[in-house]
Amino acid sequence: MPFEPTPPAEHLGLDQASLARDILLRLTYAVGKDPAHAVTRDWYVATALAVRDRVVDRWMAHTRQTYATGQKHVYYLSMEFLIGRLLRDTLVSQQITDACRGALNSFDVDLDAVIAAEPDAALGNGGLGRLAACFLDSMARTGVAGYGYGIRYTYGLFRQSIHDGWQVETPEDWLRFGNPWEFERPEVTYEVGFGGHVDETGWRPAQHIVAKAYDTPILGYPGDGATTLRLWSALPAVSIDLARFNRGELVGAKEEKAVAEAISSVLYPDDSTPQGQELRLKQEYFFTSASLQDLVRRFRQTSHAMEELPRHAAIQLNDTHPALAVPELIRLLTDEHGLPFDRAADITRDCTAYTNHTLMPEALERWPRALLAGLLPRHMQIIERLNGEFLAQTAASPADVSIFEGDEGQAVRMGHLAFIGCQKINGVSRLHTDLMKQSVFRDLHAVLPGRIVNQTNGITPRRWLLDCNPRLADLLNDTIGDAWIGDLSRIEAVAPFAEDAVFLDRFAKIKLANKQRLADLIEQRTGLRVDAHAMFDVQVKRIHEYKRQLMNILETASHYLAICAAPEKDWAPRVKVFAGKAAPSYDRAKHIIKLIHDIAQVINADPRVNERLKVVFLPNYNVSLAEVIMPAADLSEQISTAGMEASGTGNMKLALNGAVTIGTLDGANVEIKEKVGAENIVIFGLTAEEVQQRRAAGYVSRDCIEQSDALRGVVDALAAGLFSPDDPNRYAPIVDDLWNHDYFMVAADFEAYASAQRQVDAAFAEPVSWRRSCVRNTAGAGWFSSDRTILGYARDIWGVTPSRSAFL
Ligand code: NBG
């Protein structure tokens, strides 16, 4: 008799009593703890396991269905998935938060404490990794049959602490107490080769590493769709050399194990900068190869011919990190499945697409040709052939379009490889996509027009409103119903309530409560007390020169000097909130963190300022901290040098939670302005085009500093050591750079920024119209849902019809 699966959900029961029973069972038999002695972490593991069981029913039902209907699968290959915590998100998706709270209460355990006991899974650096995590949620929501493929790093993004104003990094060992969400798949392993040579029989790698799968189910709202996040862990082919062990070489016997495990051991902590290390290249190939072998194996289980792969699989390359998918798939199809090269290249192209996330030349991956050839000799042959055939067909100059760069072709441009090898290339905001066509990919775009498409980024409304801002979610549900949760465009219905005094009042009370929660956290983490009635002005993101935290803190310092010069004036109270990590090797970014602290110390201690200006740097910015900050912001700082921020996604989270943006016309800010209305956003500064023109005309920052009393005042104060009396020369390099170089055009935009800030002060002083603007930001942010983004990829790139798209 054929196996009849139990209908999902009913299986285990989603009510409080069933949950209480199962949490207790899990605590006792899986965690091995007596409830009388269990600590919060034990309750967390028991709860996560009980909740996971419920996810599994639905996950399996969904997976069965995607196979039964023969849906095309999407494989999202990404070096990073910045997941954050999963418990609350999973409870909310299944709408069992209250039942779970009640269940834990029956043991005298507080759900919020249990939620906080979960380590934050930081398998990513910033926007790129968080986008991948939002996409998993949205694939599950919209019914795209999909897998996320990545690396199961033992250590995630480093933990940041601040010592005397300087960033100190320590390892993030998030797996120390195990990970209750994942399923280890010891039977799902693949060999990944490195080095060696190619002979007439094919590639003979010198070394083999084993990739082992771990699966995490990601459930989509409202609990009937799911995706699988499959992460690879590296193992040695042989874990111990017994001969060496028996000779007494106890450490040496495990050498191979250590070398293999290094591959999945740490996430590279760089954001938008390339890493030249061989280990990084190994990581990239390791997870790409394992993922492709896995999807080809899955495809082979169907009865289709290899030629049909593009009808069944779409492979999305998140940035160029997995760009080796192009030669790897060609290799699998030719060397392992006997297809001719040209067919293999066509099939590969039809299956793959690449997302570009940055135009900064220093951030575009280039590998030394010799390194790549040594590590992957067969792939180098394939890349050479692909490139040779492409160049033979085009009249364009090889210097512009070749995968190999330099006089002797010493560097392999991974962006060019992905462009030539994939069917579609997308940018992540309209402006970014336009700039892509004019800059890095201009020549390739001319030769292969139509390949570049745009997919403006988005964020999941589940995590970034429903979970993190439950009070606002309730108000929305009361006012316009809850359709916005599954279809964020529906949030527009709240726009008319910007005129409703009762609604505005409730909206304002919620913001205040969220601000009080952040204020409490600030006090707990930094000792600083701030007033929740002041304007909360936040800039939270990686610390990078192009994001211009420097401009923000200089303007803050300049504002401070203005207050000191006229302390009797009625200054609008503000709390400046900064958070973000600097790449450990990025000295200037670390210097900026120190500067923020030095300036904060002077301002926060000055009685003349009193409550009117406070500066706080919250350490260890991560997803969980963002979940507290986003709902509490009044003002969102999105002030990158125009043309440099590909999209931004924090800008969307803040707007959705009712913050007003102060920003340049960069990345998705351009589209935010269109959606929320020009009167509800404060735009200032040079446009991307003007930045180009100024640079071309020979930008002289010195002139800008000399023309601005405010800027000159603060730069002089910095140079004189006003903010660093213990080391007056500490900021000499920053001062020197501002006067003489200023690549990021802080001086050019400073005056415009400062006057935009005063415009914000005036606007904030009018509470009713300010609140209206906040509501219009929430109402206008509906388009920035990652569900919309995923439907765009599905339609324009993957050629799949998501099973739930009819409901959206
Ligand atoms: C980042 C961009 C952001 C963008 C995210 C997600 C990299 C290389 N790029 O502007 O800087 O929002 O990608 O697309 O991390």
C-alpha cells in the first residue's frame, strides 16, 4: 500500500497543551535535564526542538508536493546567510507565539528570555548575507521550490567589543552549544578536489576534501511553504593517519583533518573588499562544487536527460563568490556526464544567473591566474576555452571584455566570468543597475545587450515588522487587517490614516515605547542614559568610508560646537545612535569607530549640552540588535557618497518601521523617495552624476572646507586634539585626508548635510506633521518587500511560477 503522509500541522498539535507536553519531553529526553534544574538555555533547546518538529511536518509536506508537481527548483548559492535567531521568527510564521508563551509559562519560564538565549547565527557580513536570509523567507512565502546553499562556518562574523573606544574582535562560536534547528546529513557527502593535474582521463586532483550537508528548514508565512538551507561542512577524506598515530605523531596524525576543517571554519570578515587568500578561493570552490554535485544528483533521480537541466534548475550566484559554478557545471557535464563542451556551456548558461552587489573596483573579485590554475587546473582550461570562444565571436577589444586582465592576462576577473557564463546579470536597485551598464560592465553590456536586468532589493516584512515591532503590527492589523503580512503592498491602505488623529496618537505611543526599549538597552550595554522623547537618529551598518559615518560624526561634533557657542538657544534634543562593525584589517574604519567614541565622550560629559545631544555607539551590531533599533528610530541616516551604495536594505527596514530618511540619492534611496513621496524624505547632496563630474573636473576638498565655517571649525577642532586630549595627533591622518584628498566627498556634501539636519530639527518640532511623515513612510514601504523581489527574479530570471504567486 502506498505510504499516506499524515496531514501536516494536525500531526503534533499547535495548541498550548501539546506544546507544553512536547517541550517537557524534549527537555527530558533530548536535553537530558530535569525541569527543576534546567537553565534558560536548556529551555531554549527544548522549545526549539519542539517547534522544529512542527516545522518538519510542514516542510516534508511541502517538499513532497514540489517533487510531485515536478516544479523547477531554484538554487541560491551564497557564501553568506545572515540568519539571526530563528525561534521567534518560526513561532510567528506558524502563529503559535501565544501558545508557546503559555506553554512555557506553565513551567514558570519566560518566552522572551528563552528567545534571547538563542545565539545569533551570523554567517554573513552585512547586507549581502542578510538579503540571502530574507530571500529564503520569501521563497518559502511565495512558493518557490528552493534551496539555499552555503557554508556552515564554525565561527561566524566576529564578535565586536569596544575597549577604550577601539574595536576588539573575538570569535563568534555560535555552535558551541549545538544548533537545534539543523539536521546533520552524514549520508549526504561529496568529494571536492583541489590541485593536481589534468591528463587524458581528466582531472586528477592532488587533494580531496569531503563536504557534509546540514539542513535547516525555513518555514514561510503562514506556515505552508518552506525552503531548505543546506550548509556544507568540510571534513578530511581520512580523519586520522593511523600509521603516523602509531608512530607516536599524535598531532601530525590529525594534520589532514585540521587542514580540511579550516575550509569551513571561519567566515571572512571583510565587507566589500576582496580577500587574496588561497583559503578563501578554496572556500568558494568547496561550497560551489558540493552544491552543484548535489543538485545534479537530485536531477539525475528524475528520468530526464541532462540536456533538460535548465528546465528543472535555476542557479542564482549571489555575487561572484560562487562564480566557479560556471566552469564547475561545465566540468561536471563534460567530464562526468559525457556532453560535448559547447552543449555543456549552453546548458550551464541557461541554468545560471549572477547578482552583482557592488561597483567598487577594489571589491570586485580578481584571482591571480597562477593561483587558480594551481588549485583548479581543469577549471582553468575551461575558463580559457570559454573566454577564447567568446573573444573569437566578438569584435570588442579583449582588454575590455576578456575574463583575463593585465598585460599577460595575470588576473581572472570573476565578474567577467559570471557575465559571460550566465544568462542574466542583475543589479540590486535601479540606479545601481544603470550604473553597472555605464561602468564595470559597459563593454560587456555593449556586446551582450539584454543580459543585465534590475531586481531592486527587498526585506521580509515578517522579521522586519511583524516579529520585531509587534505593537506596530497589532495597530496595523486593527486598522487595515493583516493582509500586509503576506503581501506588503497592502500596507498602503494605512496611508489615509496619516490624517486620523487617533491613529497618529497610537502610532506615536508605539514609537515611544519602542524608543524606551532601546533606551533601556543603551543603558544596559553602555551605561549611558538617554531620553526617549529626544529624536533617535540612527546610522547602523558596516563601518565603511563610502557610507560616511565620518560625515555624520563630524556634523554631530559641529552641532555640539554650535550648542556650546549658544547654549541658551532652544536646541532640539537628539540622540545619535551608531552601530556597526569594521573589517579587522580596515584601519581607517576602526579609526572612525574610535573617533565616534572620542566625540561621544566629550559631548556626553559636557553639562552645557545637557540633554540636547547624546552620542552612543552600540557594540556588536547584529541581526538581533537591529531588531531592537529599527522599530525605535525616528531618523534613518543613508548618507553614502552617491553612486557607491548599491542598494542598502537597512534604509528599507527603517522606513517600514516609520523612520524618516535623511539621505543622498543613492542606491534604493532613489526608489524610497518615489514611493514615500519627496515631502516625507530629506534628500541632500551631490547626485551620482554630479559626483562623477566633480571628480572628472578635479575635486578640491580644500575649497569646500575653506568655504564652510562649520566644517572648518570642526576639522580644526579635530586637528587641535579637542576630542582627543590624550593624543592630540590621533586624527591627523583623517584631517589630512579631508584637506587633501577626500575621495568620498565628505567636504563637498557637508554643508548640504548640515542644513538638511536643521531642516529635520524643524520638522521634528512639529509633532503632527512629523508623525504623518512617519506613517507615510510605513505606508509607502510596501514595495520593498523581498516577496516582490523574489517574484521579480522568478519572472525575469528563473522562469518559474511560484505556487502562491496567485495570492499575492
Ligand atoms: C552590498 C551593498 C548594499 C546592498 C547589499 C545587498 C556587498 C558586496 N554589497 O548596498 O553594499 O544592499 O549588498 O544587495 O556586500
